[in-house]
Amino acid sequence: MHPDGPVTVVSVQWFGSEAIELTYKTPAGSVANGLLYRHDETRLQVVAHGRPWSFDGDGALFRLVSEAQRIRLAHLFDSLLAIHTSVVDPLPHWRVTPLTTMGGGALRAESLCVSFTARPSSMLTRLAATWTSM
């Protein structure tokens, strides 16, 4: 009999004064049984039945971990998280406007990083460089 952790006793049947048949339930939910003798008493320990959870942990650590999880998953809800959380004032030409690509897909103006005040030749060079790096 080698359970991995605490078990719940389902039933006990004595065989004389030296042995018992112990039927127990594991945390995984499986039921098993085994014979225990008097010399096995030293291996056993009674564990007080308590709540499976409690609120006595470190609150500051919980807050830190929950904030880290929130930041880790924030991209699922806000694709422009870096823009919204930065201290950068958006310039007028950074507005979000859909642009149609040659394949029919839509691009956002800020994803192209194109300055509309630049010369046309340098703008095309930057556009090509940005497009190939995506």
C-alpha cells in the first residue's frame, strides 16, 4: 500500500487485534484497499480535515502575480497595448486608418511607420523596408 499523499478512509475492518483491512480513496478519486498491521502504525499520520483553500497567503504577492498575468494576456484584448500604455502623444499622421494592400488585406497606418511629410522617394523606400520586415 503506497498512496502518494493523504487519503480519505472509506472503511476499516478489524482482523483480531493486530491487523485491519483499510479501504481508502485517493485524491485522484480511485478507491483501493490494503492490510495494515500494528508495526505499520508508525508510517501513518492523522491529518486534520480542513479547507482545500484559504485566504491566509501574502496579499502583496498575489496582487503582483495577478497583475503580471493581466499584462501577459493583455494583447488578447488590446492589440495596440504598447501605444496605449506609453507616454507618447500620437502625431496627426499616426491615426488608425485602414489601408488596402495589393492582396486585398487591410493594414493600419501606424503599422507602416510612414511619415507623410517625407519626400515621395524616401517614403516608398521606408514603406518597402517596413513591408519586408513584417
